[in-house]
Amino acid sequence: MDDAYLYFTAETGDAVTLGVTTFTKTLLEDKITELGKGHQKFIEIWSDGGFTSAAKDTTFVLMTGVTSPGSTDLMNLLNTDAKILSVAGLKAKVPLPSVGLEKYISLRSTGTELTAAGGAKIMARIVLNP
């Protein structure tokens, strides 16, 4: 199932830049709670492979809050480096927490040297376990 309500980014991905990036879309938790009710949901993070070896470590964090885009860090989804991000494909598939989600959920990345990646993109979405 592929639905616009389930993407933290554009379907083609969002560029990751210097410092902190909160991705384009904030998800409404009440729009996803009924999706596949009774089945585990996962957050997938994909890289387009455009990162260079000059890019440094980065962390992807799931945030939640009562206001958009979410102000509380809920969990780290992925701690990674340029070698992993420079290869296109799936980088993480992490279970979506079933507790602790407030009205809004969003994704952000933190890193200090990501501008060297030259606009490489990350795509992130919620999927059902196949």
C-alpha cells in the first residue's frame, strides 16, 4: 500500500542539507492509526546514493508533538555515515512505535557536514510489514 499520508518526504525524496533538516511532510498520527490495524508498521529510510565521501555522520530522528512538526524526540531511527548513504537503496526499516505518538509525527536529520553531499536525497515513509 502506498499512500501520500504515509510519506515524511516527497516520493522522490527531499534534499538533506547542513545542520538540522525537518523533512517536508509532517504526518497526522490519527491518519495512520487505522492503517493495517492489528499489523506492525515500519518506517523506511532510503538514500538516492548521491552522498559523497566528504559527507560526515548523520542521525535520523522520529519526532512527535501536539503541534506541527513535532517538538519531542521520540527515537533515533538511523545513525549512519557517508559510506552507507553513498550507496543507493534501503538504509533502515524500523518499527513505528505503538505508544508515545502524539497528534503529529515528523522526521529530522542532524549532521554537520552534509552540504558536501551536493543535494543528495533521502526518502522516508511508513509501510506495513509485507
